[in-house]
Amino acid sequence: MSLRPYHEDHDAMNQPSLQNESLANRIHQVQEATRGISEQYPRAYIRECIDQDRFPDEMWKALGEYGLLGLTVPEEYGGSGGGVVEIVALAEALALGGVPTLFLVVTGLGRVPIVRHGTPEQIRKFVTPTCDGSVKLCFAITEPNAGTNSFDMSTLATRDGEDWVLNGQKVFISGARDADIMLVIARTQKASDVKHRTEGMSLFVVDMKTPGITLQPLNIQVETAERQYMVFFDNVRLPADALIGAAGKGAKLMFEGLNSERLLAAAAALGIGDYALNKAASYARDRKPFGKPIGSYQALQHRMALAKAELEAARLMTYSAAERFDTGEDAGALANMAKLLASRAAVAAVEAAIQTHGGYAFDRDYDVVTLWPMVRLMEIAPINNEMLLNYIGEHVLGLPKSY
């Protein structure tokens, strides 16, 4: 793995206590490199980008220069190597530094099926330029009517000679305005025309400058630099090499990416949770309205301590799932559990930080309430926790399907 880490003589920030030394070293190397980014572009920088409604281009470029955007991409294709463990460590470390980015999540998941199932030419065309940040990739699957039931999507790509013509719409697409290319999940056979719902789905890489694409910003109240969009495709013509893998066989490819997405979301939740707890603990050590630090009050101390314990448990689950993913094992169940536990733990951590700060938590200058919308969103996106519980009940416990 090729990275240019930030060297400083101190421990890796918030490195989890893992018995597997090689795994801990993989995490440590990424965290050391990431610290250079988060110190150069701190929380104040990302807040400025949010207020100005602009993409954090400077930070993104620096991530590319450090080799961090190239994680999970083989070195032969211009990447830094490594696996899901490394990019999960990157997502956590950025969030812990107060600069979480949804674009890393969508880039990380979007590249998985291309690297695994694309031709060498497609990987060089679509993935290699994302490693230095010169090309940005986003991901589009959710539709207004289908929602969580992605198999019921209606966006359709039909053949026209060697080309494809794409029509339909997607919603809640993070960073669509800032992306150069988008991995789009579409049907190449209508849901009504297939015997099994997983059939007839295909993956396409779409150049965002192609005629026929329209973006409509959504008024989503989440404090991130990436805005959410409705995306319309009106007779968008795609070349033959836009198709990743075989036509109609994209469902399996899609889920390979979605498992990594859940781990990246879990990692971001963990980082934000610890970031919030660190703010709360620092405030609780200094705040003395009755002459002694409020951190000595068990009502606050126990709440923060429990949130920390839950974050650590979720962290172990997250990296266990990431390591299993990298060894080629089925990581679906653990990835779902990791996202479920991490999002819940992060919400508890931010709630503890809000309660600790009292009324000041709602002063935006204290930058506490600003963390709430994103962690609360993570109980809903990229997939809601109720669906994760459904999966665990059905596929892990063997219970009857509940929906």
C-alpha cells in the first residue's frame, strides 16, 4: 500500500484496541496519513464550505495527493492498494477530525463493482482518475417511488444499436452537482418482465456532461458540504463501454458495493460520535456552575461513558466486517450489524454531547447541534435500520420474512 503519511510522534488517533496486530497496523497507517489532512483542513474549513455551499475541493485534492483517495484501487491502476479496512479507517479518521465527507462514501461504494467486474480499459477510464481527485464519482440507486425497494426501480436503459438510451429519475443523490461521472443502477428489463426481482438490473457509468441530464437540488437540512439532488435522465445516450459487467446481471454487483457503503457509513458515524464525545468531555471538565466540573456528575458522566462503550463495540464489529470483506468472505450480515450499531451509538453520543452542553448546544457557534442531523440521518441512510433488523431476523436468525 502506497501512502504519504503525516509524521508526528504521537499515537494514532482513536485507534481501536484490536488483538490482530496486522489489522491494527493497517488502520494506524491510514490514520496517520489522514491526520495531516484534518489538521490542514479542520472543522472550521468544512463549516465554511457548508455555509458557502461549495465542495471541499482543496481537501479532496489533498486526499488525492496523500494517496488516500486511491485506497482500495490496485496500484497497477494508479491506486494505493489496500482494502475495505483502509478506506473504512479513512472515513472514520476524517469524521473524528470533524471533516466527514459523504462523497468518500459514494466514491468508495461506486468503485467496488467497477474494479471487480470492469474491463482493464474501464477501470483505467473510470476509476484511475478518481485516485488523485481529478475526477469525482457519485452513485445513484434510490428512486422516488421505489424507495428502499430498489428492485422495483423504473429507470430503464434500452439498446439502440451499440449504444444504450437511459430514461428515468433518481433521488437523494449525494454530490450529483460536483460529480464528473455517476454510477447508475438501472433496469435493462422492466420488473414486470422478469421472473425474479433480481434479474434485469444493470450498472452504467454516466458522464455527467451528457445531454439529457437535469439536476434538481433538494432542501435537505443536513450539515454536509455535499448537497442532495433529484436527477432526471431524458433520453441520455450512453456508449457501449458505459455498461459494467453483463447486462441484466447487475444485482450481485450492486450489493458488493452496498456492503462496503454500509461499512463506510458506520465508520463515519463512529468518527462523528467520538468527535462529539470529545467535545462533551472537554466542556464537562471545564464547566463549573456549582463550583465543581459538571463532568463529575454521574448523570452526565454515565451517559457519556455508556455512549463511549457502545461506540467501541460498534467499532470492533465494523472492522471485523471490513476485514472479512477483504478476505473474500460473506460480510453482508456483519456489515448490516455494523451500520446498525454504529449509527445508534453515534446518535447516543451526540445526544450526550447536547445534554452536556445544555442550552449552549443549540448555539451554532458551539458546533454541537450541527452534528445532530447527520448522525440522525445515518439511522435512515444509506439504508434504514429497520431494514437491517429485517435482514438480521430473516437471514441470520432464520425467521419468516417480515415485509
